Amino acid sequence: MRIGELAARTGVSTRLLRYYEAQGLISSQREANGYRDYPDGAVERVDQVRDLIDAGIPTAVILDMIPCLASVTDPEAPVIARALAESLSARRAQLEQRIGCLSKNRDAIAAYLERATITS
């Protein structure tokens, strides 16, 4: 599929897709006319990359995670370097802390709304 179709299917701008490709997060083949041709799996990869970025993981770490992303459905556990495992563990701890904070804020808002009198 061409870059415009990938952008439409993922909701990610063509500019950002080119950036992901320059970072090595996605790849394409070039057609004879120079147009990019992305494989069908690019939609899933872009979605994974977006989810990881939204979770606060930098693209440099995502690049190291590419083998893990490719093997999410593979029953064999991927082999990763200790430094990457430590980096991901630290990132996970940060995410868990943020989730705890967000949950606390959600609960506070819910409690406030339960006690509040709503007027028009």
C-alpha cells in the first residue's frame, strides 16, 4: 500500500510515517517510480508504535524493541540485551506510577461528582 493509504488506515500523517521510516520503526519497498510501498503488516506496526509513543516510550527505545514487537504472537520468548531489559523495566515502573496517579485522580473526580449537586 502507498503512504497515503497507510496514513488513512492508521490516522497518522504522511509526514510522521516518513519520520517513523527514517527512524527505522517501519519499512517500505520503493516502486520503480520511487513511491513507497508498505506491506499489509505496516498498519499493525504503526498502531504498535503509536501505542508505545502514547505510553511515553521514546522512539530510540521502540527501535530496540522491534524484534519483540515482531514476535508478540510468537510463542518463543524473544532474546533481548540486558540493557534493554533494564531500560524497559524502568519505563514500566514509570508507567505504573503514572497509572497509579491517574487512577487516584479518576477516583477523586468520581467521588466529587457523586457528592456534588449538579445544576443547569
